[in-house]
Amino acid sequence: MTISQSCSLRKGGASFSDSYTSEKYYNHFVLNFLQNDHLKLQTPLIKVRKSGKQYVTKKDLKKVEPQSKEFLLKFTEKHPEVLEEFKKQRNTKSLRNTEIRDINIKDVCEILGAKLVQISTGNNNASAFHNIILGILEPIFYPTLINPVKGREIHDGRKRIDITFDNAAEDGIFYRLPENMNLPCPFIFIECKNYSSDPANPELDKLSGRFSGNRGRVGLLICRTFSNRDQFIARCRDTFKDGRGLIIPLADQDVINL
């Protein structure tokens, strides 16, 4: 396959020229790669926060390398692995509000919340917990996060991610994280822990181990309850300070409140 053919990427009848597909490739994959590349090369685009942390904004990158067919062709020829990572993922647009106007979202949320609390903890009910969490997160985050996938494989199937969402944000926190905080998140990862006790460092390490510059470095860790929430948030803070990604912890009641 030639570079030109690769950049004519077709999935489900949508060509690479489709606005959502090309914008996603450019904003969430190409610019993420370039942010990391400029940091490695210590270019003049680097800025420094008061904390001393270096970062490169996508806004500055867009001025230097604005999106165009020619630029994407040249970039893909030089870095074909970025396109390959993009092609592994499904690309789906959000439904229009008119397509879901007959759904009473309040009733749906009440039903899902009731089902969540009925699920017992333990490995035997882990799959049921994953399924209900996926069903609950869809209406919470739609249309910012879309196209949920359960059990996505990475590293040639050697690792799996409980749930992933495509980041389709055009504003809000999931837009600002990569734009202003140098935290790539073309996908948001969710790990579900159906434990009767608090998750610990191994669970945090497992989720952060799924992060990468191309896939993203933002995820949610969802469990049933916290006996010591402050301690777990401190662990998440340590993970973030160590540069291993942003993990947001949520328990049953947090999800129901949302």
C-alpha cells in the first residue's frame, strides 16, 4: 500500500477526507506525536510552567504545521507507525440529538443506577460490573466521549483494556487536557475493579501501563467503594507527578451522582 492509498483511509464507507476522521488523525495523533517530538528535541516551541514542567501547546504546533493534505502525506511517509495506530481504532461520529430525542434519559439512568448497586462484588460478577459501567458512562459523557469498546486488545493481544472511549470533545476538560496540559487523550481508558476492598498500587500501575503517547495518558479507575479515598487520590497524584498519566478514581456513588 502506498502512502497516498494509506491516507485515503476508508472505514465503514468514510474516506480520510471525512472531516471527523481527518481532524481526529491530525489533532489526536499527529499533534500528540509532534508534542512529544518537540519536547525530546528541546525546540524553541517549548514553554515552561511555574512548576518547571515543560510543555508544547497544540495551538503553537498548528501555526507551524497547519493541517493540509500535503502535510499529512509527508508526515505519514516519515512516521507510518502513527497512521497504523490510528487505523487500528474505529472512527464513529456522535449521533445527532434528533436521533435520540425519544429516549427518556432520566428513566434510563435510574434503571442503570439501580442495577449497579444490585451487582455483588467479586470475580464472578466482574463482567456484569464492566457491562453496567459501560452502559452508565455512555449517557454521562455523550457526545464528548463516544464509541465505547469493551476489552480492547493492545500489544498484539498481550494486554487488554476493560473499556475505551473515543475522545470527540470539541470543548471542555477532555479538549483542554491535550490542548493546554500536554496530556494526549485520543482515547479515554477505563479500568473496572469489582472489589470489596480499595484498589491499591498494582491496579493503578496496570492502568498507567496501558497509557502511551499515541493511545493517550488519561483514564478512569472505577471501583465499588473507597474506605480511604484520600489515600487513593494521593496514589493517583503520585502517578501523575511521576509523569505516568492522569488517573481519576470513581466509586459507585460517584457514578450514580453523575
